[in-house]
Amino acid sequence: MFDPTRARGLWPAATLALTAALALAGCTASAGGTVTPIPSASPAAPAASATPLPTTSPAATASPAATAPPSPTPAPAATSTPSGPTIAGATFGDPTNITNRYAPWGTLTEAVLEGEEDGEPIRVVMKKLAETKAFTINGASVQAVVIEDREWEDDELVEVTRDYFVQSDQGTVYYLGEDVDNYEDGKLANHDGAWLFGRDTQTAGVFMPASPKVGDKFRPEDVPAIGGAAAIREDAEVVAVGESVTVPAGTYTDCIRLKLVVAGEGEETKIFAPGVGVVRESDAEEEVELTRRS
């Protein structure tokens, strides 16, 4: 790299050399300096060493701007995305026949989970309703199974939801949203948390992969913030398979355990038993277990 301090040091050295040459030639270095000083135009050669101007080529080292390939760094965002299936390209020949081993809603009549939340008794009753709901998926009309959840806290009804599920021909169960009624003091208060695929989001939730294995990551809910409503996002990961668990309804083997992270709410664990569905749910404030299923 060009160093101007080093270039300035060349001039005194050149002057001494010239004086010595004049002395040997019997000439004086007086101000009259006859023709002899003319060869000293050679000191202009050091000026030629101003050719270090090409050292502006360090601008060429600005070529590292060409190494702007760090533009691919958006990729990390992709690495945080789910590894599971997506509804694009999925087919639905018999979407209400939900036979997934860990979410067998096709055989569900009623399931009851009971436990505590913040020290208060809690009860959740799940029922498969006879009705279905239509959604448009990949350009075609598809009917979804309706599962109704009713939740009581300390014997007071606090929430009623209708959840919508379909199963693809590939075996994955997709979650298409929920209608929500929240109650306070026995009266309908609001519908917070409600969303529907095709209306509020174009991303269908993956509720359960066809063959879940440790490390699988998927997203049951992925709804952007719309009209002042907060975004809804839930990330799931299979953290264990082949587990045994005992709950009031019985002992189940070959269970899978999911870790779920709900944006803004924290972490939750759910255990699913084959042929049954969820048998235990727990987080920092609540734990419920299956007491009966039919």
C-alpha cells in the first residue's frame, strides 16, 4: 500500500548522492548551478515513484464489495422454517376420514381431559360433530371435520371452540382454523383467537405429520397480524417417540411427545398416544390428562 512518509524519505537521499557526484566531477553545487544540475532531473525519477498512484488500486480492494454474496444470508431465515409437509401439492380424496395414528379424529366420539390451571380445577371436553365445513384447498372444495372443544374452569364455562381438520391422501392432518367463543361470567365476551385458512391466512397448519419422528418440526398455526389482531404462531417439534405414559384413562405405549412454542405465550408439552390422540397437555400454569375417551 502507498506510504507517503516513505516516499518523502527518498528526496534527501537523492540530494546527497547528487552532491557527491558533483564533487567527484569537480563541479560546485552553488546556486549558479550550470548545466550539471540538469541531469539531476533524474530526481524526477523519484517523482516517477509517484507511480505509487496506482496504489489507488486499493479501490480495487473495494472489489470486496463484489464479495457482497453475503446476500444469501436470508437463508438463515429459511433454516428457522418448519421441516414438515405443506398443503401445496397435497391431495384430498377422502379428507374427513382422519385415520392418522396420533390424531385419529375419525374414530373420536368424545374425549375428556381434566386437571388444574393456576390451582383451579379445569375440564376440557372434545367432541366430533356430525357437521363438516367447506374450505378451498389448491383450487378445490374440501370438507373438514369439526371438533368442538368446551373448557370449564372451576365449573364455569370459559371457552367453546370449533376446530377444523382434514387429512391428505399422504396421511398428514392439517389444521384449517377455529371459530372461538370466549365467555366471562357466563356471558359471551369475544372471539379472540379465531382464524380460518383462506380468510386470515394462506398457510394451513400442520397438526400431525403422517409418520412423526424425532426432530420433525412443523407449524400448527401461522396467522399474520391482520386488522389490529395479534399474529398467531405456534411451532411444534417432535422431541421423543416410543414413550409410555400413565394417565387416569389408562397406560399407553409408543407415544410421541411434542414441544410447542406459542409466540408470546411460552412453551407447552403434549403427549399423543396411538389410536387415541392427546393424553396429556402441560405448561407452566396448567396440566390436564385424559380421563376417558369413546
